[in-house]
Amino acid sequence: MNGKEFKHSLFFNGKISSDKGLKVLVISDIHGNYKYLDKIREDVDLIIVCGDLTDFGTRIQASKIITKLKKLCENILAIPGNCDKYDVNKYLEEIDVSIHMRFKKISDYVFFGLGGSSITPFNTVQEFSEEEIFKNLNEVYVKLPKSEKKVLVTHSPPYQTKVDITLSKVHAGSKAIRKFLEKKRDIYICFCGHIHEARGYDYIGGTLVINPGNIYRGYVLINLDEKKFIFKKV
């Protein structure tokens, strides 16, 4: 699965089957690798970035990433990752693309997010305890409009899924995110990243969970209305 293009069963000939619906490009773990973004040629309504725009970089590096992405699509939503310094958070807020600890409504959807990761062995910049993650997710959730389809964007994937398995076969996702999805059964989709090699998708109850992998492996195109998606290489 790693580094290869593969299709969800609801796709036909590698294309979204309908011209209708909100078409989204989901990308994660760019880590300052600008050159890969130049290879993407897609016509979408929205880009979602699931964190780690930089490799321990600042707003300067993040702005270069956003500038390149805006050449593809002006509409961007993003969260920081554990390898983004805190002034990346401020930059994303200033340009009004951040959904870290906040939400935005687009069409029939409400997007909300949580950046950073659960605790890692590497002592990276933005790491949080499972208790903090669960608390922060719930604080945002209670503010969401009740009637809209809810799309969650996190950097860490939920624990013990197909999208949190490391090369050493360890589940390295967040237990709090999994617990949140199990309790809040109205989350339409969860997009995540962080575990580069765990490119793929899974389900927690009725919630579709997608990890596009890092930029080296590619990105995801999805028609949100139809829940049809494809993993593509750069």
C-alpha cells in the first residue's frame, strides 16, 4: 500500500464518479518538501492539510507551503503537526485557514480540528497527553452546529487502526482520538496523518478514517458528498 496508488471500491477508472459534491484534496506531513507540491495537478474545491507543514520550521517555511497550495486552490483548511513550531499556529490563524481548536462551516459541512500529536519518544514541539487531547476535542465539539455533517481533522490518527501502524508494526495513534470517535458517533469523516507509512483508510463505527501518508507517498482526493476517494502518488 505504501507509495502506491490504490482505489476505494466506490471509484471507477480512478475518477470520482460524479461531477457533483465537494471535491477535496487531503494532504499531510509535507515537512517542508516544497518540490512535491509542484507535481500536483488537481481541480478541487478545498485543500485540507493534516499537519506537519514544516520540519521543525517556522511561519516562514509554512508560508511557502501555503503559497504553493494556493496555486492549486484558494480554499485551504489546516492544522499544525507535532513538528511545527508554535508560530506556525499563529500564522495559520492570521491567514484564516486554521481549524486547530476551532471550526469552519463550508457548504453542508462543519470542519473542526486538533493539531499536534500524542506523546512520542522523540520529544517534538507540539505533543499532548491523551487527557489533554480528549478534553480539547470535546471543548470544540460542544460548539459545533448540530445539523451539519461533522468532519474532524487531526494530526495523530486514532489508536489501533489500519492508519496508525508504524514500520515496526506498533500502533502509535492516539487513544483519546479513538475514544472520542467511539463516543461521538456523528463524525462523518476523520482525516489524519503523522504516521507516514500508515497510508490508508479504516472505519471506527460508521466514521471513515483516512490517512493520506506523507507527501512522499502522495495525497487523497475525495468527493465528500459521496464518500468516494482515491489515493494518488505525486
